[in-house]
Amino acid sequence: MIVTFEQLKNEFERVLLARGVSKEKAHDCATMFAQTTESGVYSHGINRFPRFIQQLEAGDIKPESEPTKVLALGAIEQWDAHRGIGNLTAKKMMDRATELAAQHGIGLVALRNANHWMRGGSYGWQAAEKGYIGICWTNTIAVMPPWGAKECRIGTNPIIIAIPGKQITMVDMSMSMFSYGMLEVNRLAGRQLPVDGGFDDQGNLTRDPGIIEKNRRILPMGYWKGSGLSIVLDMIATLLANGASVAEITEEKSDEYDVSQIFIAIEVDRLIDGKTRDEKLERIIQYVKTAAPSQAGEEVRLPGHEFSRYLEENRRNGITVDDSVWQKIKSL
């Protein structure tokens, strides 16, 4: 079905207010969930909202909590989220990273005791809109087998890298071939995955999202490379935040909360003038885009450039949401 941005925001806000979230935080959180959905990232927008409410009701999320600074070390700061609302906290932390970058040229905020930040790309984009290179990542509960295993022991640990320019270029990627949110999106749509996304119960590669959701034998991005990158991202976040690792979260918590996150902003404008920056970026973009396509009619993709199109289409035509998910939201 088709809904408007306001319908989405109002439904999210209604549900949050009914659960005791303050008016200001309910409005801001609902707006971010609606913006994520409007940008075409359903997996971490409307589809994730019921799970968010489940954690809110369980007490894993403490909506009244505000992040506090624990330690300052020049361009590096350590903060404690106190299990506050994940997307609101993450937005504040990237804002703080850009403030540090404005002062030092680079800013790094390490956050502990955080909740799921929903769409990680929002915070990289946030930095890039201000003219900074934005880098951020989070660890997660163990939901992926390390390479060579069939038991989940590492996180999908998504990383985001956003580059400012006339058009923002951004990588927003899980360390698995597909996030669990994208498995759900494809399952709900009745689609097979475009490439292998995990293993079936017999250990064979499969494109069936439902099987992978159930057995959790999701495939690391780049096989052993994604597995290795997941592990080192977890180590860095754990050390810099003095927070919980994937192992601690999985073994000591009842659900995915108290995660560790990193937010980095890098000043660009004082390193290179705007005209030169734009010329260099445009040369990279055109060099990539003019490559001969692998198949006739195939478009050479640049990371993140599709989001502006999704946003424009959804604002013009309304936002298409799955009927069953919308009914679930209405019933909350």
C-alpha cells in the first residue's frame, strides 16, 4: 500500500507517545524512522520499528537516558549512551564528531552502552552534508558464523563511509553479504536473493532468504575477508569505547543492547579547495561510470547515488510499504 511521509511519522509518534516517550524525543525518533523509510531503506525504517518497540517495552532501551562524555583526549572522545534511543544518540555523536573535526581537522567519538542505531548510513550522510568525510561503524550481537564455522560467533558489524561532494557518495554495508533486514525485505517480497547470501542446512550456498533467516548461516561479505573485517572492527570499537564486544553482548546480555560504536568526521575543505575537490571527484565518478557495462542496458553503479532518486520518487508518488508490516504498526 501507499502511505505519505506524514502518515508514517504520525503512526510512529503515536506508538512512542503511548509508551511514555517524551513528546520531543517521540517526534525526533519518529521523524528519523520516517526519513529512513522515505529514503528507501525499509529494512531499518518501518520494517525495524516493531522490533524497536519490542526492545523498548522490554526495558533494553531507556528513552529518558542522555549520552554523557566520559573522557576527552584532544580529537578523541569517549561517551556513554546509557542505553538511550539508538538513532537519536547516534545523530548526537556524529554531530559531536564534526564539532571536533572543525577544531582539530578530525574528530572521533567512541560510544559504549548504545542501542541499535537503525540506518547507519544516516550518520555518514549527516557528516557529508556538512562537508566532512563521515565514517562510522557498530558492533552487534553474534549473528554470523566466522569463516570456516557454522555457529554464530561474530557480528555483521556494519560500516559506513560517506564522501561529500556535489552528490554524496556513500558505502553503507554490513559485513555479511546481506543484512538480516534485507533478507526480510526480499522474503516479504517473495524474491530470491540476487547472489548467494548464506548456507542451507546441508551446508550448500543458497539464495533463499527465508532459510538463512531461520538457520542464521549468513555468508560473510567477501567470504573470509568480511569475516576478518568484522572481527577487527569489533576489536577497535571495543577498545576505543572501553565497551562491550560481540562476545560480551552475546554471552552476557538478554538481547542486542550495550553495543559499541565509532563515529569519525574528517575535515576536507582545509585540505583541498572546493573547485579542485569537485574536479577530482567528478573525474573519479566519470571514469567509473563510463566503463563498458557487463550486459547491454546494465547501469554502472556508484555507491549511495541511488538514494536521491529513491527520495525523489517516494516524495512524488508516496511511500510503498508492505501491507502486513503496516498493519503490524497500526496494531501497536
